[in-house]
Amino acid sequence: MPNPGQPTISPGATGEVVRRLQRGLRRTPDLGLAVDGVFGWQTESAVKSFQKGSSLMSDGVVGPLTWHALPDGGPMPLLSEGSTGDVVRRLQTVLTDGAGQTGTPPPGVDGLFGPRTRASVEAFQHWGGVGVDGVVGDQTWAVSLHAASATLETEVGLNFVLSASRGPASMAADQHPEGPTVLTLADGTQVRTFRPPPGFDPLTADDTQLQRFGFPPRPAEGVHLQRYQHVINRLQGKLNYIVPTLRLNTDRHHGPRQRPQGAAAATETSNNWSGGVVFAPAGQSFSWIQGDWVIPNVDAPTENQWYYSANWIGIDGDGSGDVCQAGIECEAYRSGTSVTRNIYPWWEWFPQSEVQITNFPVNAGDMVTALLCAGPGAGATNATIYLTNRTTGDTTSVGFTAPQGTALVGNCAEWVVEAPTVSGQQSAMADYGEVFFSVCEAFLGTIASGGTTVDGGTGDNINMTDSQGAVVSDGNLISPKVIQCAYVGTLP
């Protein structure tokens, strides 16, 4: 959700929350609206127009439904002399392209906001009719470029929007053109993102190149090599690597399996999980897990309440206090005949919070492939998620560290549809229909040193039950490599 935790506001409100509203409205787009932090008649009119177009009650009051429907209203970075990084590079590119109108180009595209870039910004501000101070803030980002719906911020890229209300990633500003970049999230997690060079071919690259540019290691032989080649070959002609942008969602957790009070392990019921799980033999541990599935089109069983369904793969969490996991979040809210949905990819190493990948597009009906590696297994404090949208060809990867004081146990691997914890409370499961996880495989040991593949459908199934003990979501082991989750709760 792009604007979580925002207060309900109405005409007469002022301050940063109003600026967030105004930025979101401008991104609908409504370029005639100023970002001034004052909820006046123009902002009220824009809100009502947006509400009407979104099939919401057109009352001019901005509550949870309107906030959820709006684009992210977070600010773009505040840039001034001394700033560095990708956003500065993009700014310099746009200013260079428009130098024929403003007359003062930057010194080139080097990612360094120096005196000549400041001069170019000042010339742009004069051309755009805003205050001339050499600082790129709200008013400068909002300058129209006199093209259809184009502003400085849309040309530079809305992927640079900061979402401070949800604990944004505190990203190091400078990024190398190619290869890995180390970032630090607000909770201290170290994150590695990657940037492969144009034309990079993972089928011919060596192991060092694969690691440097964010692709999984290529198995030497056997069924795992065939699987690797099959996935990459299916993406030929549409493979598009996306350097991820991240947001720490401190109100979301996808934690360990919760067993109903008094239930023994053999009952295989849970208050939050459904799906399938396999357990490592004594003295061994899992080091990676993979799976394919189609993203469900979720619905809300009742009106005026948010419902949630997270589908994911992970290691640990059933008999351990941590979970290393990644997947797709699906959310739904029903009001009359209108259903608002949010779908996005995420990863988490519990007890840390969920981290959303904000610029990786996924939609209901897309087929995704996920591979989570945490070598060498037990004791690991680093993991990498590789995520591919097989429908669109988009792919991305993120490396991340374990929470302080936490290391992988590697005792279990699971394929799960879950009702996550939201704002400290167990959420209600959305009607997701059914999800089939295929190619359900986890690996004991490491490929380099030898190990064993364990099929997910050979373990235990888990059913999710509500507080009265009624089954809400079934987990069914269809075959050794296929696990089905089916919603059996209240129908809309």
C-alpha cells in the first residue's frame, strides 16, 4: 500500500500530510494542483474528482480508502550541491536533454551535484517560473515540461520517491553503473542490489559474473541445470533486469507458524499458515528453496475491512524463531461493488519487518518463479532472493543480512499461503481461490559440496484455522513437487 498509516484529513488541514496528499493527486495525474501543504478549495475539488473517478464516496474527506487508492505521495529526494547518486545522474540527463530551452547544461552525467549542476538547476527554475535557489525540492520537482503529463519528477523517475511513513530504506546515495551496491535499511539490515550490464547473458556468464550481477549460480549438471536453462530460455527476447527499490514496511510481519493453543505438531494446523512443509534430518539443514506459482486475484469476503493473503517460499519458522522468506502480498478491500486490491513482492527475515520491492510490477494472473538461497545452511547470516515474473520477463534480486543475533537454523522449508500480521494483529485471510506451488524443491547441503534435493510434496500439509477452529485455508500435497492451497472460508 503506497500511503499506509495516514490520518483522515479534510478541508482546512495543513502540513506535511497535506503535501503528501497533494503529491499523490498530482501523480494521478492532476498537474494543476500546487504542493503547498494547505487543504483549500482547489485540493478539495481535486480530491472529490479523484474519489468519483475511483468509485469512492465523493465527499472530499481523505480517509483510509482514498489514501489506499492514491499513488504514493512521498516526496522526491531533496537535492542540493553535494548530493550524489543515481537520482542526480537522472536529473543531469533530463537537464542536459532540455538545455536547448534553459541554456545552461550541467557538466555531464557523473552523479555529482556540483556548482555547474547547481547553475543548470537555477536556469531550469528560472525557466519553470519557480523560486531560484539551486535546490531541487517539491516546487522544482513539480515543474511542467510542457509535454503530456510530464514533470521534472516523472522524467527523472518516480521510483526515487521516498516513503518515510513506512520506514524507508536509508539508501547510500552513490551507486556504481554496474555490479553490486550495498545499502542500509532503517532497521540496520545490510542489503545488496545488483545492476547487470546491457546484454548480459546468464547462460554464458561464469560464476563470478553471475554473482556480481545478481543472477543465481548455474548448476554444473543434472536436473537443476536443466531447470536453470529452461527458465532462462523461456525469457529470451523479454528478459528485463530491474534494479530494485525498497521500502521497509514496519507494520507487516510474516512470522513463524503459529499453532493453535494446545495443538501438537502432528495436527498440522496453524493460525496463520497453510501449505506444505518438509523437515531436515538430524544433523542436516536446508540451504535453498524454489517454487513457481500464479498470483491469485484475491477478494474480500465482507465489506469495509481489509483482507490479506501472502503467498511465499521460505526456510525456517516451523520449530524455530526465525523465518527467511520471500513472496507476493495480495490485499483486498470491498465497498459495495467496488474492490480495491494491492499486489506487490516482498522479502523478510523474521523477526525483522517485511521489505517491499516497490518498482517490480506484478499482477493477478502473472506466473512467478522464486529462488531463495541461504548457503551454507545452518548458521548462515546472509541470503539472496531471486524473483522472476515469467509472464512479463522482469527479473530482480536482493541480497540481505539476518537480524542481529539471528542465524539460519535450516530445520524446515515451506511453501505457504498466509494471513500475515498487520499492525501487531493477526489479519483476516482474503479469498484467494487457490494457489498451486509447482517445482517445490529444497536442498540439503550445498551444490558445491554435495547434497540432496527434497521435494516439498513429500512432507506435511498445513491447514489454517480461525479462532473457533474452523478451517479457512487448506494445504494439500498434490504430488511430490506440487502443493495446493485452497481458500475454504467465508465467501464474498
